[in-house]
Amino acid sequence: MKRIIVVLLISIIVAGCATSPAVTASPGKPDMAQRTEELQDLQFGMFVCWSFSTFSGYEWSPGVEDISFFNPTGFDPDQWCKTMKDAGMGYILFLTKHHDGFCLWDTKTTDRKVTNSPLGVDVLAAVKKSCDKYGIKIALYFSEGDWSWSGRKDIHTSIDRPDIKKAQLRELLTQYGPIEYIWFDHAVGTGGLSHEETAKFVKSIQPACFVGYNHGDQAGADIRLGERGKPGPLSDNSAETIGGAGRAKFFQGENKFYLAEFTYPMLEGQGRSKMRGAQWFYSLPENDNFACSAEKIYEDYLGAKKYGNIFSLDVGPDRSGRIRDIDVKTLKKVGQYIRGEIKLPPKPLKIKSVKASSTWDKDYLSAFAIDNNPSTRWGAKENSRSAWIELQLAQTSKVSRITIDEGTWNRAQKFELQAKEGTEWTTIHKGTTIGSNKDITFKTVTTDSIRLNITHANEVLTILEIKIYPK
């Protein structure tokens, strides 16, 4: 009987250790080549930015003293993780603390933490639980500096508090299980602990955890971060892959990285310059129809796979704490592409030039109908009720499909599509209304020019986008 009891006690202890998220310091040095392959196998993940800026509508939110400002009503980490799983994502890159010093975990270093907010939940712990449920790995974003530390001069700097920085990192690295990598944001300084010291400190707790800095000194970095970057070889430290000349200067000449990562916001996909508010965070309700296309995301996923990068697509939960419907729908489609359930549609043909019968003014040029930006559009001259717009292809092609987006204006009442064959224009389709994203197929024609001729409208003609597709 005693032996049975001892065996049961040992089993309980072992089971308890197996489910505990705690991580103790380990001096062992990992096989970096193997570790790099493990991270590359993750390939695609979701960067989750969710904090004060979700509610302010601005990228940076200094001056928030009352943490009840953060007041989500429907926090749902299972919805986040299910969306990730459906999208074919392998990890979450979770924002633990932005520059405002508001901690999304139950830290002992400050009262500015989510467990003291109306939500009253250790968000990182809840995310960890959902990630375990769905088989998702965890990486962390961490702002090195902190505006909440007294004595700062401006929002671009932070006073040095290396003791707090180390204490917060120790909590994150010992209480929430293995961390794949830490994405350090250097925007407001190091917090008083150099990058070399920061990397050594992280490795002293979790040797296999990779470290990266979005700019600044790259001492101790394992991973090259590409904020608003794109896929590219590890050897390419240009502004294009890093995401800007201001950052690229910190990476020039560096060849010690094991891995390259890139990230950009889901909200940045279309019309960034026309948007209001933040892009990394949820931003404002009027931007709810902005999102990258599933096709762009999938193509960048393929680029990441080609170059051995990892791709952290930023998807900011809304003010309730859920991922937007448009993002869920788009990411589900990305997952279908990744799993081979659907195939990419053919790319539209390149347009050499465009001209129109008239334009309203310089803000409604004909070129805006082919710029792939829904925030711009072509508009015909004032008081007109008919107009045409002509697109010349880069080369003669076989054409069988055209899409036209009139937006929500629905002004066209009668139109025809014409193709130039030799020197003559031939009508290839006739229709009435156009509306939003009209998809038109017709018998294949060989042509170098297509004309949309709107013969009757109930208001001044305007077109957001026209795309021509090959057979």
C-alpha cells in the first residue's frame, strides 16, 4: 500500500510539473542551427497589438494616467487562436507592454497593469492557455523604455530603469512557458540596459529564446526584424526588406543574424496615406473596411517561405477584444490558399497608360482608376452624365475578364465595354448598373486596349478601380 501511495504521489508531482508554465534559468547553449530551423518552420504568425492605443485611435498614447481607459467588453483569446489556426499560423507575437508602460500581464513591478483594469484578467496568461489549446507558439513584443517611469523629458525618450526592465523580462520569461523570440521596440530607448546586456539576460533565463531589435545597436541580436518590411534574403539588409532607410542604417554590414522576420499591419493593406488614426492597433471605426487582401498576404507568405523568413502579420483586436470580422474572413481565405484548398486567381494585366473623356479636377485623375487604392478614384467633369475611360495594356493580350468597382455610388445606368482590334473598336459587353466590384466575363478577345463607355448615368461618373485579366 505504501508503495502504491508513493507511486501515485510521484505521478501527481510529474503531471503537475508537466502542466506548469514556469521556466527556470538554464545555462545550456542550444544548437542554433536547429533552433533557427524550428523558428523557420513556424513561418507565419499573428502580431497582436492591443493596449491603450486601441482605445485612443493613435499609434502612441502618452498621458493616460487612469488605466480604466483600457476597458474591453468581450476579450476572447480563443477567437484569436482559432483565427490563427484557420489562417495556417504557427505563433502569436503578443504585445506585452507598449511605451505607455501598461502591462498586459500580472506584473509585480507596477500598478499599471491589466489585472488592475476593469478587465481584471492576466491577458498573457489567458492567451497562453488558448495557445496551448490550439497548438500555437508564443513570441513577445516588449517596449524597452517606459513613459511611466518618472523623470522623462519627452515622448521620444525614457529614463533608465534597468532594474525594472530586468524584473519585467524575468517575469515574462519564467511565468509563461517557452518564448520563441522577443521583439524589442527601441523607439524610446533601451531602458538603461544595453542591447548586449539585454540579450545576455534573456539567454541566462531562456537560452533558446531569440532576440531582435527593430533598430538601434544590434549587439546580441539573433533575428533581424523588418518593421513594415517585406520578404527577402537574410543577406539583404536594405531599407526595402527592413522597412525604411531610418532603420536600415542600423543593420548595414551586419551578418550575424540567424533569421529574418518582417511585419506590417493588416490595416495598412490599402490606402495607408488616406487612413485616419493608428494602423498597428485597431484604430478607428471608420477604417473598418480597410484590410490587406488575402492574395497579398498569401504572396508574402510564399516569399517568407522562399527566403526562410518568418512573417508576423499585425492584426489588432478591436475595442471589445475580438478580431474584426473582415480580418477573420480574410485570414480564413489565406489559410485556404496555404492548405491548397483554393488557388490564387490570375493576376491582372499590366496597364501601360490610361486616359478619360474628362476629369473633375486633379484629385480625380483617370490614373486613380488603376492605382489599386480604394481611397482614390477617377471622376468625370462636373455635370456630366456620360463619359469613357480607356486603358492601354503593356502588350497585346488575350482578354476574357474585367472587374469594375464603382463603390457605393451606383451612378452608371447604361454602359458598354469595347476592345480595340486593329484600328477598330468592337463592343464585347453591354450592361446597365455597375456598383461595387462588378465582375464581367466575355468571349476572349485579343487586344491592346479596353474602353469602358458609360452612356447614361444619374450623376457625375466616378470609378474606384478597373482591372483587366488574361484568358
